[in-house]
Amino acid sequence: MKVARLILVTALPLGAQDIAPRDSERDPVLNALLQDEAAAEAPLLLDITGSPLDLSDPFEGEPESVGPTAPLAEEPAAEEPAAEEPADEPAAEEPAADEAAGGETFEVFALLPQGNDQPYGTTYLPPFEEKAAELGLNLNIVNSGYDGEQQASDCEVAVAAQPDLIILWPAVGDQVRPCLEAAEAAGIPVTVTNSDLIPEDQELSEAYSGPDTYGQGVSSAEMFCEFAGSDDVGIIMINGATGNSTAIDREAGFEDTINEQCPNVEILDRQPGNWNKDDSQLAASEMITAVGAENIGGVYAADDTMVAGVVDALIARDIDPAALIITSIGNTVLGNPLVIDGQVDGTVFQSSSWDGENAAVTAHEVLTGEPGERIVKFMPSVKVTAENAEDPDVAPEW
């Protein structure tokens, strides 16, 4: 490696040329040095007298011992500045459930008469809870087991907790007014799911979502009238729990339609089946005895759980269910196979998943919307007979 040297050229004082040595008088060593420099094609530097400068190293020669001379380290080549890599941007986080609903969360009490102890509740709850979480509803769910007094007690606890809203599925429709009045006095809005309030209590709630229970009774009766034609038919009725608004509405819808569309159909007897198969089997057996098997041409049951009990009662009395006209409501895992087999003539599809999901959606609409008229949402009621009982659109859910 070549080492650059700094050579200082100093101007001599005037007259210095008189004392400058001639070339011939130079030291032979200097001449040799100059020759060597020329051989190396180094430029010849002259002082101001025109004489060559002494380029010899003033430190040339063996230095006193001061330790080994370290070799000159090569300077590292200048590195190109590394291109700055953009800092990793943090991954976008999935919005939390409450953020998806606008960042708000709400405390909600759900007063239900059933849960995982009933087939319907088992398939109602998952979509209800999932949609509630998505919308930022923090649920506190209690199950009264269709006990009106228990639900009244549950309501007192709910009102005392001062939630943002109460979702009510009435256990006994004509026993919930005190609960509604207490919630109104505390400024807590109430929405109703699955089974609407009796007409005189509806003004105390903000909304209802669920089946059109009166309309379901109408649909079941319309199928019955179609199957009966102009024949005179005596029938027995199995209704739901006494005082339950769904039972009341379905019974009214069925009976009103029979009277209007096929007055040739006569209701001979009726009993509650309490939404229970065993209770319904017992009630049907008692009515068969009371009115006489020979007088019964058909049966209406307010849901498929109860119609399954009726079928068992008929078979136990050696009566072929397929020989009668039988309609129901629900299109459940119990009722749908009976329609396919021809033991039941028709039922009405009810979606428990629609019911649960819309209970949450409707509550959220009330919490985030402007006050107005009472909201009413009815699920579609689809008639199911042997012709469409196996269609995927009406596959039983409960």
C-alpha cells in the first residue's frame, strides 16, 4: 500500500541562491536517491532555487528499540449504508365482540322457562348466546322450569340488579304483569322471546320475536280442514300448559280457523298436555275413554312432543293413527318421522335456532335504537306434510 507523504516547500530568503549547492557538489547518496525516484517515475520536486529537494526520510535508519512496529492496518472499505427495512407493522387484531357491535357492552338478564333440560332449549341457547356475545350482550340466564312463581322471584332479582335490559320468555303468560310493571318502574326495558304476552300486557314490553303462535294454530287448522274436506269429523285437542300464552294462542288460532273454514269439524274434548309426551299420552287416553274411540276421527296437538304421546295412546288402544286426521306444530325430531311414516298428516316447522338468535338481535336493536312502536318479528311458519317432510329447508332442529 502506498503511503502519501506531506512535503512542505518553504520559500528561502532573498540571496539564498548564492549559498545553494551546485549539482556537482551534491552528496552522491542524494544523487542515487534522485535517480531511484526518477526510475519510479516520481515527479522531481525543486525548491525555489531550482535545485532538487531532499526527499530522504528524515527518520530513515534503524530506530532505537521501541518494540516491534505494528503493520499499518488497512482501513476497512467504506460500507454502503444498509437500506433501512421498514419496521414490521403490527398485525391487525381481530375486533372483539363488543367492538363489532360499536364498542358498547350491555348487561342483560334472560328469564327463560327452559334451557338444556328441554329439547327446544338445548337448540335455542347456543345461537342465542353466540349472537349475544357478538353484539356485546353480557347475559345472565336463569331457568324457571315453567314455574310462574319461580319466574316472578327471578324477575325480582333481575330488577334489583338494574341491568340494561331484561329478555323475558314467559313461563305462565297471565302471571308476568307484576314483573313487567316492576321493570317499567325501574326504567328497565323488556323484550319478549318465543311466547308473546297476552294482549293487555304487550304495552309493557318493547318488542317480541319468535313464532307467530296464533298463526301456527291457524296453519295447523288449515291443513286439518284440507284433509277433512266436507266430512263430519269429531276431534280431541291436546293443548300446552294451562295459562301459557303460546298454548292459548295456538288453541285460539286452531279453533277460530276450524269454525271459519270447516265447521263440519267438531271439537269433542280438550286437555292440557303440558308440552310433555307422557302427560299427553295420559290425557289422550282419558279422552278416548270419555268420548269413545268410535267417535274420534282426528286429533290436534299443540306440538310434536305431545303428538308423539297421542300416537302412543292410540296404538295402545288398538287405534291406527294413520286412519285418523292428525295435525300438530313443530316439525321436530319426534314429529317429522311420524309425518314421513303417515301416522301424522301435517305439522308446522318451527326453527329454534332462528328463535334464539333473534332474541339477541331484537334486544340489541332496542338497546341501540330510538324509542318507538313495539317491534314484532315473526319467524316463517312453513306447513310440513308427507310431500315436503324430507326437504333440507325443513330439517328438524329439536
